[in-house]
Amino acid sequence: MFRGQPALTGIASGQLPEKPVLLWTFKTAGPVKSSAAIVGNQVFVGSDDHNLYALDLTTGKKIWSFTNSDAIESSPLVLDGKIFVGSSDANLYALDATTGKQLWKYTTGDKILGAPNWFVSDGQTNILIGSYDFKLHCLEAATGKSNWVYESANYINGSPAVADGQTVFGGCDGLLYVISLADGSQSRSNEIGAPIAASVALADGRAYFGHYENQFLCADLKLGSNVWAFHDRQFPYFSSPAVTKDRVVFGGRDKMLHCVNRTNGQSAWSFATRGRVDSSPVVCGDKVVVGSDDGRVYLVGLNDGKELWSYEIGQPVSSSPAVAGGKIVIGSDDGNVYCFGAKVEKK
């Protein structure tokens, strides 16, 4: 799923090679802004060409595709043999992961750009999705039947994060919402005062997120107050953060990848790219992977922010990397899905 787990912390297990090589590409007919989900030996990713694709992780060959009536920027959630994915056609689709056959669809009032999330309550698996209809929707995973709907005051662009019986999301209305998973009632909201377009990451009762008025914040969810704020230059934050035990890593429209101390928000390092960084970084071991609108994918050292490797695609990379089994899968505005990994030794 998007960012690896329901708390959306952007941490991947395993290790990445020092110098990844391009293993395969898969061509779609539109920009790939969706971030892939990797399960077993399969990659699931959406494209602006109105398709969700299932690809073989080893070869990049298409297994199946599912077509709807609009772009799929949402990142798919793969759970219990099903795929849940939002579309710009305002629907959340549930598909069979093996065949791509539609199981059900749930219609909201406007486009869905963020990824679905999930939680289990009383033995029932539930799906959460935010929509541009200003609403957060909670549905039964098995049937698509609505459990509850929470209405905010503007677009919900990011994916709702889940931890400790709550879901947390930022709205384009400048509020950070904390909602009870049990019944969709509002636990609290923080007045941030600027649109929050990215997904929030949750760790130890705190929320980490950037906003449109050029700050990156850490908020205490129990106290309902901000713990620290990071401000560098007059550029917004669209990238969702990766949160490790002591660091927070996020991209900015200032063309930088930033790493700050998780406790106090002090800068540990920043890494300059040549384009804005809307891609959300993933931390894998001691490395950080991220895309940039400068048309490159970067591998940066987590400890010092030094560039270890980069690959020039040539068109903006606003898709976020998916990392599994030592491989990186990422989409680009050039319409391709790229897979990088260790060089395969020919026998």
C-alpha cells in the first residue's frame, strides 16, 4: 500500500543495492502519477490512461489491466486478495487481485486522488478513502457498503493515516482532522491555517505533515497542539514524509529533500535536486529513495544526505517510489513504470 503501512510512515524493509540498475520498463499511454503497490511477485499501479495494471515484478510484463473512465492517480491498496483503488471518475473500485475483475464500486461526489487505507473493527475489514467531495468515506471491504461518512470543509487530497483507533488527515480547508474509526465522529481538529495537500504520517501519538504555507509541522494529537515547525524558504510542501525512529524526511517545492530531527524539527541535512520534489521519499535501511520533477530518481544516504546514485528519466517524477525485495518501482510523467534493482548476473 501507499507509504507501506496504515500509519503511512514510508519505511521499507530489507536493503537496496549501492548502485541499482534498470531492470525493466512498462509503457502506459499516459503519465504515471500513481505510486505502485508490490505484493509477492506482482506490481499494481495506475495510469492517467484510465487503467490499473498488474505487472510481473521480475519481468515487467503485463498480467492484466482494468479500465475505467478516467485517470487513476490514486495508489492501490492490496489486501486479502483484493485491490482497492480510487479514480478521477469519483469511484472507489474493488477488484480481484488475480484477474482484475471488478467486485464492486462505491461512488463519491468527486474525484479520488489519494490512496485508500484500512483497519479492522470487530472482525470486519474496513476501507477509508478521502474524496474531492470534501468527505472521508468508511466502507465495508467485502461489500462496499458505507459504514459512515465524515464531511470536512474542502477537498481531501491525501490518504487518511490510521493509528491508535483513529484516522488523521489534512484538509485543503487548513485543518488537521482526528476522527474516531468506530463511528466517524470528530475527536479533534487542529487549526493549521493553510491547505494540507499531502498525506500525514503518524508515529507515537504525533502527526508529521507539510502544508501550502511553506511549513512542515509536528503535531501532538492528544494535546491538539504543534510540537515544532520547520520553515526553510517560501515554498509549499506536497510530499508526504518518511518517519524513522529519530528522523523525518520529506520533499519540498523548493527543489530540496529535507531531513530533520524528529524530536525538535532541527535540520539534519538537505539535498538539492533541480526540480520540485512532490514525490514522497521512502527510507530503506540507510538509504532514501525519491523522485524529482527534474526527471531523476535519487538514492541518498539517510545519515548524511549525500547522493549515492541517480537515474535520469528525463520527464518529471511526481510518483512516489514503492520498495520491496531490494527493488524500486516508480512511475514517471513520460508514461512509463520503471523498476530498478541489483544487477542480475547472467549464468
